[in-house]
Amino acid sequence: MRLHNLRTFIAASLAALTVAACSADVPVPTPDPLTPVAAEDYVFPVDLAGDYTIRWTAADGIDLTSPEATVVRAVSEAMTLSGLVGEELSYPGWFEFWETTTVGRTL
């Protein structure tokens, strides 16, 4: 009788463990939006900012691909996106730039 009870207990325990192991919801970690990401891993926050593009035009003689114009465009676009989603969720590096320069404190 004792052997039968032990076998029944072991079988029931194994069945319960198998069911629990197969049906347990494993929590999937949600990435923190404030955690810095590498530029190549950045995903534009379409759900927060909308799906938009910025088209740049300039007067004759202004090269929009020059280093100076590239910096101006980058800052302008980052400020626009920051206005929609906040500095922390803007482009990679923007929040750190904004917080560590006088530009962010004077605007």
C-alpha cells in the first residue's frame, strides 16, 4: 500500500511540475526607453512622434551637405523631435548633448 501511495504521489508531483513548467508565463523584459542605445540600434519613435520627414531646401550657394550645414540640420531636427517626444527619446546622444552644453540651458 505504501509503495502504491508513493508512486501516486511521485506521478502526481511530476505531472504538476510538467504542467507548471510548460504553462508558466515567462516575463519578457521591457526595454527602458531612457536607456541609451547605440546609433545603429536606434528606432525612430513613430508611435510617439508620428511618421514624418523633414525636407531641407536652401538658396543658391548654400551647400546643405557641408559640415556646418549638417550640424545645423542635425540640431534643428533633434530639437523638433525633442519637442514632440522629449529630449530623452530623441536621437541617440541628443539628451547627453542637451544636458552637458550651455545650448540646452539657454534655450
